Amino acid sequence: MRPTERILHRLHVAVARRFPEQRLFLRSDTGTRFLRIPSATLAAVAGASALVLGWTIVATAILIMDAIGSDSSRDQALRDRVVYEARLDQLARERDDRASEALAAQERFAAALNQISAMQSELLASEERRRELEKGIGVIQATLRRTLNERDAARGEAERLVATLNGDQPAATGPDSEEVVATLDFLADALGRVAEERDELAASARAAQEESERIAHDVRLKQEATNRLFDQLEDAVTVSMEPLDKMFTAAGLDPDRILDQIRSNYSGVGGPLTPLGLSTKGAEVLGPEARRAALILDGFDRLNMYRMAVDKTPFALPLKTSYRFTSGFGTRWGRLHAGIDLAGAYGSPVYATADGVVTHAGWESGYGRLVKIRHEFGYETRFGHLAQIRVKVGDRVSRGDRIGDMGNSGRSTGTHLHYEVRVGGKAVNPMTYIKAARNVF
């Protein structure tokens, strides 16, 4: 017997021993028959039953594991949502705090400008008083010198008359004694008045000197207060400017170029030019305070330019209600997904993320109901799959204006907003701008 036949024979014997042949008897009125079930058939049925049982066990285990994993994923998604909503609430509070700080800084700046203006007026008034006192002192000194000269001349005349009376000098015209006495009395009275005027002028000079010293002291105190105020304003400008610089830089933008474009679009000038400080002769004063004030004003002008640039750049979120981030920017299913998907409740308000002009408001293949907005600096934003459009072509919208409602129109698998940002017609990642502004607003 060949080896293969021996193996088959042994296998047949083992199967017959494990599954012995069974006979099924069928009895009827006319007789008895039996049905023979071979060992191979019984082995095949047992194997098939074992396979079905194993498949059932494996499928049940897979379903149980999927259910457990699905529950864990849902729990994790819920936890992530709670954390994300808490982060959004924190960002909203920080944005409100920044807005309050900016408003307080503007109020402080306005108060500081008023105080500076009042201080400048006081300084000009004190300068005018000082100059008037200097003129008065000069007049007093001239009068005093003239009086002293007159006193010396009167003394000389008196000495000459006394000498004439004593006979030391001959009188040229020979006035009599009564006239000489009268002249001496007149000169004595004149000398007395001159002495009194001299004392009064000296007292006035001392008072003027004291007033000048007091004014100088007041000026020093006001100068110190002005310096402290300037320090506070400079710190406020620096603190407010740094986050904005970082925000534009993080978004890949050149802050100076953006501000130059804003400045060129808002370059209207006119009206009389009034210098910060004027001397009594009307000449412009460009002292340290004026230069510091000019730098602070330049800083606030830059902040104002930043405010306009922020309103014209899509840094804001298009949604203010709860949402879930479902798809990011990049390749998806072999094609470019040119924006981000934010899922939320049907009909949630959708807001413009920057100032601009509506260029499209209607149906577009794939997008469904779509709104396109053209902004400054070559930007365009798109809002797709809307349930309702609340603007029309040509409308000018501002940052935060409601433009539509979240929906499920077009090629969409569920309620969400498809949000795009394009620069020069090329799609860029909107999260770059949203993340850049996350710690600023």
C-alpha cells in the first residue's frame, strides 16, 4: 500500500472511530426501513457546525469591541467638546478684557491729552508772568539807578550850597539865605522820597524774586508729573502694540506693509496746523516733552491703524455659537479641501470675519448656498452650505455682521459651515489667522 493510501486509510479509521456510522430506522405500517449516515457525513456536519459556532463567537466579540470603542470615542469627543467650549468661553472673556483695556487706555489717553493741554496753558501763562516780572524788575532797576543819580546830584548841589553859605566858595549869582534854606529843604524832601521809593522798589524786587522762585518750583513739579504721565502712556502703547505685532507676524503678514496700505487709503489732511507749544513770541517749541508727546501720538496713530487693519483682515471666527471642528484645510480623498468645516446647530448665525463687499450671494455647485466677500489686501472669504443668505451682491458688511445661517445645502453630509480664506485667489488655511488672533481678542 502506498504512503498516501495509508494516510487516507488512517484518517478514515480515525473519523470512523470519532464519528461512528449511524443508522436511522423509519418504521411504517407496511415495514421497517433504515437510513444509513456515513462517518464522513457526520464529520462534515460537525465541522460545519464548529465553523458556524466559531464565526458567531468572533463576530460577537468584534461587535462588542466596536461598541466599547464607539462609547469611548463618544465620551472622548464629549470631553473634547467640553474642553473646547471652555476654551472658547475663556477666549471670549479675554477678548472682552482686552476691549475694556483698550477703551480704558483710550480714556486715559484723552484725559492725558486734556491734562497736557492744561499744563501747557499754565506753562505759557507762567512764562508770560515771568517775562512781565523780568520787565518790571528791569523798570524798577532803571528807576532806582535814575533815582540814585538824582540823589547824588542833589547831594552835590547841597554840598555846593553849604560851601557857599560857609563862604568857602563865592556865589556866582548870590542867592540870599532864605532861598538857600528853601532849596535845602526841597532837596531833603526829595532825598526822603527817593529813599522811600528805593525801599519800595527793593521790596518789590524781593517779592518778584520770590514769585519767580515759586513759579520755577511749580514748573518743576508739573514737569515731574508730565514725565510720569508720559511714562504711563508709553508703557500703555508698548503693551498694546506688542500683541498686535505678534498677531500679524504669526499670520505671515508684514505689519509695516499693512499699516502703510491703511495709511495710504486714509491719507486725507486739512485744517490749521497748531504746534504743541509756543513761546511768547509765537515760535514753535520742540523740547523733550513735545518730542515725547509726538512719539506717543504716533504710537496711538499706529494703534488706530492696527484697529482698522484688524477689521479688514479675516482674523475673527465666523461663528459665535457652539460648534465642532470636523475637517481641516488640506488634501482629503485625493483632492484639496480648500477650507475648514465647522459643524453646529441648524440655523446658527454666520458672521463676516472682516470688513468687505459681497461679490456673490447665491447657489454655486458643490458649495450650495454660498456667500463670497472681497476684503482689503487681496483677501476673499467664502461661506458655504448655508441654509439662508441674509445679504446681497454689492452690500458692504463689517466685521461681525450676520450674513447667513448654517445649513446643509450643496454637496454636504450634514449641517456645517464650510469656511475659506483666499489671498490673491489662492486658498490658504483659515486656522492660521484664527490661531494668530486667539490670544489677542
